[in-house]
Amino acid sequence: MTEGSTRPADDWWRSAVVYQVYPRSFADADGDGTGDVNGIRARLPYLADLGIDAIWISPWYPSPLLDGGYDVSDYRDINPDFGTLADADALIAEAHALGIRILIDLVPNHCSWEHPWFRAALEAGKGSPERDLFWFRDGKEGLPPTNWPAAFGGGAWQQIDDGQWYLHLFDISQPDWNWDHPKVIEEFDSILRFWFDRGIDGFRIDVADSMAKDAALPDVPLENGEPTRDKYVGNPFYDQPGVHTIHQRWRAIADEYADTPQGPRVFVAEAWLSPAERLAQYVRPNELHSAFNFDVLRCAWDAKELRNVIDHTTENLWAVGAPATWVLSNHDTIRHRTRYGRDQTEAQAAAGAVPVDLALGLRRARAAALLELALPGGAYIYQGDELGLPEVEDLPEEVLDDPTWERSGHTVRGRDGCRVPVPWSGSEPPYGFGSGDGQPWLPQPADWAPLTAEAQQGDPESHLELYKAALRIRHAEEALGEGRLTWDTEAPEGVLSFTRDPGFRCLVNLSDEPIDVPAQSEVLLTSEPLQDGQLPVDATAWLKV
């Protein structure tokens, strides 16, 4: 059993609150401007005090960092900019000593063009066994083998000097593995065991719906004259049936560790798939353990839309015996404080494209945090969410690092705005991010002093203390974590109100007026102070009933 809980320890992942660390931007122990493993180690007491159950670390492998580490050149080592394997081993041990589990990223769809196997494929030439490990093909009358688009812009095929083309669903520096080849399958079996044997508790699977491809290489339909980017049913490179065979194989490997003292090893899928019926196929009992629910992340701040997403998600995942896994922000998306500060119809707009009310965004972000942490299942917190950080939308063009910026011809700024290093302390950049005065790899805003962890620590009205209080209550309340919810039929229009047994109610006011808090209830926590006993607009209350 876990401390202070009646839930079996083996089921920790079904209720876990996991904190995402983007290592380059979390904490810099050696003062070189780049976050590192020892920086994470130094901040473990902070994370333990916050109250999280596990850390998910975005890729820490050797990489040229042309896509923030998702271009992996060696799956069994640590990027020298981040530290060493010995540092990673120490982090795992120290986190476990604090009761914190460690998940890391697995990037199985593609590697870096600096990976030794891809370099060997380039040198080996046409028709070689080395090229069979990737998707090398001849073109069609001088054109690429298919019209497939790349996620970061442009086409998904890159031509090399001998005339062949290789597939890259993302950046040209990220060639796709050929998962029809047994050597690729066996290599990733070995990678999983390498990290499980070092004590890793699980993996987040990057683009978990993409490894299998239709070997016939059909074109995708056109949409407004351009190849569609829609993940339609039957897409030749997303959500192909073969991905489930891969996941089932991985689940069997994870299950080999179930009886070890450390307990089960687990997976969480990144699969941007709708509707939830499709996502549910990834978390059947013999596949991955959980999957991020991105429909809430993309949902407007609207009671009806949120309820529909919550119902659709939970019903479909419960049908296959899986918990929901909620997420509001991550390293690929606009921070939700900024999204919620925009007009509903423009919440996902590109950086700087439409006005944002950050005060309104913060108020809604506080309410959304309590909603997320009250829903059945697990939840993920992206670094800085607990500080109320906004998206940085005015980064100078010369510092933009995301491959989307280059691949779009400098028309799409990309994801750097949510990857700005965390402010820890002090009144000016680098806000304690590094051990000295060296500036971080991305510049921090000059007005972030009130948002540092130090500035918010101990302030009962701060965003940080709201998260800490919420996580304390979540661990203490038997009703929270995995389970079911029941919607309250008497809730006014524009209000989400649900109960969770035993004796917990969550009330979210998305209407235009303050609402009464139900009588005979004890207020456990609110995102905004009650006003004359009423819950204000854009606020959430946790009640004991």
C-alpha cells in the first residue's frame, strides 16, 4: 500500500500525479545555461514538497538537439550537456528514496540522422541491409515516393546524393525507423530492458500511434489542394493496426518486472487521436497502461464542452478497464494560462496572433487545475504550470530553436514559448535557473520575478501554494484519484458539479454570475475566495459533503 492510502501500490499509475520535466529548461546545476540531470536532482526536495507521485523526463539522450532531444543518436546514454549515466542512476535512486517514481521518454518512430545505424545506411548504398532498417525508396519521375506531409512543415521525404529518398514524418534530421524489420523490433526490446534494469519505472511513448506504416505507401487525400494532415481512419502512417502489435510486445516486457520489489513498469501513450474510442484501443488490458487525454487540453473553457469531453473520455476508457489521464499543458502546446486568457474561438491561435488577458487566464488556470486534479484517474503537470507561467510569445526571432520555425520558412514560431527555463528565485534573469549569472539557452521575461518559486513559497494566495494544497488534499481524500464520478443534476447552467464517493464534490463555475455553495458542505479548497458564501465566476471549489 502507498503511505496514507488504501490503494494498492501496484496500481500507483492509475491515480498518479506526474510532473513533466523538460530537462534543458528545468534547472542548470553547472551554470552553462542548459538544464541538466544534476539540476533535477537538486530540485527533488521541491518536487517532493509539491506532492507529485512521479516525474516524466523528456528526452535526455545524446542528441544534436535539432528537435529538442527528440532526435536521438544513442538510446542507452545521457546527453553530455545533461550529465552522465552515473548522474541518471543517482537521480533514480534519490527520487525513489523520496517516494517519487521516474518515467522517461521513448522515441520509437524515428532517430537522429546522427544515429550510427542511419549513418551506416547512408554509406551502404541502395539495396543494402542497412537501408532496410529505415524507409529508403526510389522516387517517382523525380518526385518523392508519396505526397505525405511532415509534421513540422514541407514534405516527409528527403532526397540524398544517390537519388533515393528517406522518410521523416517530422524533421529532415529524424529518419523514421522501419518497424517491419525484426532488427528494429529487437533493438527496442533491448532498450526497454536496459532502462528498466537501471530502475526506470516507465516510459512515455512519443507519437505512439506512428511506428507502423502501410508498406504500399499510398498517397494521402488532398485538402484545399494540399496533402491532408488529418489523422483520418485508414491514414497510411498514423493509427495503423500494426502499432498495437508493437505495444502488446512492450506490455509483455513490462509485465516481466511486475514481481520485482520495485513493482510494475508502465507506459503512457502520446497519441493525438479523437474520438476517444480510437484512443481506448491503445490502453486495452494487454497494451499500454495509460494515454494522455488531449481533448480536454484542446477544449474551450465552456461547461457543456468540458462535460462532453469528460464523459466521452471516461466512458470509453472505463470500457476497456483503463483510467483517464488528464493534461492541460506540455512542451508541445501553448501554456494553458495563455490559452484560457484568449477568446474561446482563438485559444489555440499562434503565438502573438491574438490578444491575451493574462489575469483572466491565471484565474481560469487556477480553476482548471482543481478541475483536473478532481477528475477520476491520473494527471500530468508540466513544469511551471504550478507557478502559473504564461506562454512567452515575444521571443526574439534570432533565438527561436524549434524546427517548425525553419521548416515553415519562418512563418510559424513553433513551441519555444512554452520551453523558456523555469524561474526559481531572485528579481531578474536568470532567476536562479543556473548556478551563476550565465544566461539560459532561451531568454526569460524581465517581469517574471513575482512568478518565481521563491516569491510564491508560503504565500497562501499564490498559484504554487494552490497546487501544493490541492495535492495534499488529493492524497488525503479517499474519493480522489482513480474511481468514478456522478454529475449533480441540480447544477445551474454553465456550472460543472460532480460528486465522488465518499463525500467529495467539485464545483466549477463557468457561468456569468456567482453561484451558491451547497449547504451542509465543508469547503476544502477554492481557486478564488468565496464572496458572501458564493463561488465567483471562473472558479472551482472542493467540498466535503
